[in-house]
Amino acid sequence: MFERYWLFAAFCFIAVVILVRLVLRERVTLQASLSLLLLLGLMSFVALFPNVASRLAQTMGFTLASNFFFAAGIGALMLLHVHSLVTLSRVELRSITLTQELAILREKLDQLSEKS
């Protein structure tokens, strides 16, 4: 059984290495990549131990393990997307606030330079 999934586990490992390199080069923040690293780790676990995942799928009521994997994958990707949306919204609001503060500071600086 292990022979069938080693390629998928290797793919997950390569993705982890690429993501760690991006974090080390400061292209991606560690906070943003932790959930993806966790997802890749879980996928590697499933690839290396498919019997455990199949038993978990049957315990949760799925008749086919593939249905469980698709449902879990879609749920994990949905959570990653929501996390990205929250982060993007925070950055957008912070950008708007900083732009407004910069405009206020420029106006004050212009007023001070006109008085001189």
C-alpha cells in the first residue's frame, strides 16, 4: 500500500521545502504559512498511512475514503481562504488608515510651512 502513495508524499515534502525557503527569504510570513504547512503535513500523513485515514473516514460515516478526502480538502482550503481574506482585509484597512494619517500630516506640514 505504501508504494502507491510515496509520490504524493514526496510532492507534499517538496511543497513544504519550497514554502520554508519562501519563509526564510522573507517572501512569505511565517504566520501566513503555518496553516498551509499544517495542511501539507496532514496530507503527507495520509499518504504515508492510508489505512488510518480510511478507518477515520469510515468512523465519520463516509462510505468511500475518497469522499472523505475531498470533503476534508475542500474544508481545509476554505479555512485557508477565509484566513487569507481576513489578513487581506486587515492590510487594506491599515493601508487606508495610514494614507489618511499621511494626508493629515502633510496638511499640518503645509500649514506650518505657510506660517513661516
